[in-house]
Amino acid sequence: MHSPIEIAKNYVDIGIHKTMMSAFKMLLLGFFAGLFISFAGIAATTATATMETASAGRLIAAIVFPAGMAMVLIAGSELFTGNNLIIISVLEKKVTVAKMLKNWFFVYIGNFLGAMFVAAMVTYGHVPDLFEGKLAEAVINSGVIRTSMGFGDGLIRGILCNILVCIAVWMAFASKDVSGKLLISFWPVMLFVLCGFEHCIADMYYCMAALFTSAEYGIQADTLTWGNFITHNLIPVTLGNLIGGVGVGTGYWLAYLAKTPFVHTDHEQEDIDIAEEY
């Protein structure tokens, strides 16, 4: 197991690697992460579509959804929210702000395209027909909830969510094996879903799936519009996620790297090479 200071040192080099990728690779790997998070989204909705007890349904969704983060961490992909930790490399003056912003931009666009792809395929493959159309109602309801939030609610829930997501990524780097990464990362992701916090990439899927399903199935909802999706959800939740993720990265930089000599042993360098694969 890596100690927190080892994770911090290793992530500096991981951040450098992430920002050195071409824009095409950032888009492609971002697309994969959008797919993975969206698959977890439809699975969570399907698992709870016919449950009458809201709290039990939320618990089941929270148990199912971490499969998305597992795929992101192990299969190889780039997730905007996790990449907010690149701020560590910037504070260490190993990566420029411009390169960090480039990574965030192309990965975010890739995540959006991946979420849109799954939302469209699920809708027009008529997956919402399941359970005599109850899944369609559940898909739309999940979008209505997210497009009805106030700006402040979305911002705060976004902050809380990405604190937990970045902690999940941080904790995953503590383990040196796949099983450990899966076990460790499960809990923070489960908590953010259970508590109703908002993740901008997951919300891309939930809102677009609801919009597509509403049009395809002729089920109308007043708040379910593209405008509300952008202004009531995507903008505030993305800003909140940024604040939460950058806050975690900055906090750990201050705790473990600020005014601390930065020297890699041969053993640590081997660990960095392994970590970059994830």
C-alpha cells in the first residue's frame, strides 16, 4: 500500500502524463469514461425502476453505480472530475495552467459525447420499454429531478460529490493491485450516490437520456428542456465539481508536497510507471 505522501508524489508525474497526451487521445479516452459512467447510470436506474421505497431504491442505486468508476479506473479512460487532481502537478510547477485546461476541455467534451452516445442508444434501442414502460418513467423522472434544481443546490451538491470522487481516485492509487483499487474506490462513490450529490458526467447521461426518452415516448415534463439541463444542472454542477476536485488536490498538495523536497527513489519510480497504467 502507498502512503498518502507517496500518492501525492506519484500523482505529480501522472498529471504530467495526462497533459502530454494528444487532443485526440484525450477525446477518445474521455469518450470511454463517458460510456462507463453512463452504463452505470442506466444500470442504476434499471435496478430501481420498480422499487416503491425511495430510500431502498437509492441504496440499491448506490451499490450498482460504482461499477462505472471501476471501469474508469481499471479499463483505462479519462474522467473530467478525477482529472481535476491535475492541479497537484500545476502547483508543483510541473504542468502549466494552459496544459491543465486543455486536458480538462478535451476530456470534458469526450465525456459529454460518450454520455450522449449511451443516452441515444439506450433510448432508440427502446431499453426504456422494460417493466411495461416503467423504466421510461424512471428515466424521465431522474432527468426532471436534475433539471429542477436551483443553481445553488447544484453547485453545493457538485462540490460535495467531487470531494468524494477525487477521494475515491486518491484512495485507488493507494493500492498496488486491481482488487484493492476496486474495493477501496467503491465506498466514496457509493456515498455520493446515496446522499444525492451531483456528478456532472453522470448528469449528462441522466438528463440527455430523459430528454431523448421524453421525445421518443411522448411523455412531457415541464422542467425537462435543454435550456434547464444546461442552466439548472450542467453549469452549476460542473462548477461545483471543479471546486470540490481542485479543493481536494490543493489540500493534499499543501499537506504533503508544499515546501517538501521532491525526490523519487527507484522503488517509487516503478510505482509511478504502474500507476500511470490506470
